[in-house]
Amino acid sequence: MGTIPTSPRSEFLAWCQAHVNTFITQADNIGLTEDQANAFSAAVTAANTSNNAANLAKFNAESANANNSEKFSDLRKSASEMVRSIRTFAENEDNPQVYVIAQVPPPVDPSTAPPPAKPTNLAVQLNTSNGAVMLSWKASNPVGTAGTSYIVRRRIGGTGEFQFVGVTGQKKFTDNTFFAGPDSVQYKVQGQRADSAGPESDIFTITFGRSGGGLTIESATEGGQAAGAGQQPKLAA
């Protein structure tokens, strides 16, 4: 360890502050000139003042960012309330021209809304305590649509039909009915909204292995393609 602490800065500054008085009062006894001691004292004072200013600026910036986030959150709530009021008025008046005047698009008719997007970027985590498989995926659904659910289907052994496993309103699903043990398992995910079904995901294949006596995920591929570089196996975050 060096004589002078260099990191963090707070410890270095504290060391300097603790030595100022000694360096000044004992300069003759420790080989320092008066000018050296005074210059050191001035440097400590300047650094301390600068450090306090930097800390204050950091605090003010954090406070300003928090305040900015809060104000934007309030603004989003207010904007949403405006749009709801405009749409309610347009519906009550049965006047589509209201949307034109307000420059607000009318709500999407569920019967004409595009189907849910194809789930992609499937990823997996393994619950090593019970062998359950935890899936996640991405899906960029059309703007103005809501209420999308995802149907999860599974196939073991790589042959035969995919069987229904469950449904979720989130872009993730834990398969508690499958306990990892077979060499591999395959999944497909499909978005559905009202009577509209989107395209199925590519087949997501998970291959298991064993390491150190425990079960692991050896590989995960989507549509026959291995996970991207740096993502082997394709694990969920």
C-alpha cells in the first residue's frame, strides 16, 4: 500500500486535510519549507472547495432529474386524460370531426386492428431447484392495440404435435408442468387478441446438459439458428 491513498478521492482529501496542520507547524522539523507547507495548505483548501461544489452540482443534477421525471409523469397523465375526454366527447356527440379538430387519431376498431406481432428473440432461464423452464420473448404489437395474450405450446422429443401448455398476458411464461430431464424440449409462442391470432414464433429448442452434478442449459436455438454471439446459451436476462 502506498503512503498516500489515491482512491477514492474522499480518502485522499481526508489524508491531506489531516496533514495540513502538521506540515505547517512542523515544517522545519520534517524537512519542508514554509512556502511548501503554505502551498500545500492552499491546494487542500482549493480541492476541498472544488469537491464541495462538485458534490453540490451532483446533488442538484440528481434532484433536477428526479423533478424532471416527476413532471413528465404528470404531463403523461394529463395528456392521457385529455385524449380520453376528447374521445368520450366524440363518441357522445357521434362526431368524427372532433378527432380532426383535436388532431387526435380515433381509437382503433378492434375488428379492423392488425393481428398480434410474431413473438421473436425467445430466451430461457432454468430454475435449478425444481427444473421448471422460464421463457421470455419480444413482440412489437401494432400501436393502439391492447389485450394481447400469448399462447405457449410445447413438444418433447422433437416429433409430433405441439401441445397447449398455458396462456399469459405478459411476454414471459414459466412452464411449471415441465421438469427438465429429457435431452431437449421445444416451444412455440403465438399472440392472440379477441378473435385475431398472430403468427407463431419460430420453434425454440432447448437442449439440456449436466455440469458439476447439476442440470444446465447446453444450448438454445430459435428456428434452427443458434443464439447470437455472446449469448450461448440464449438465456433470459
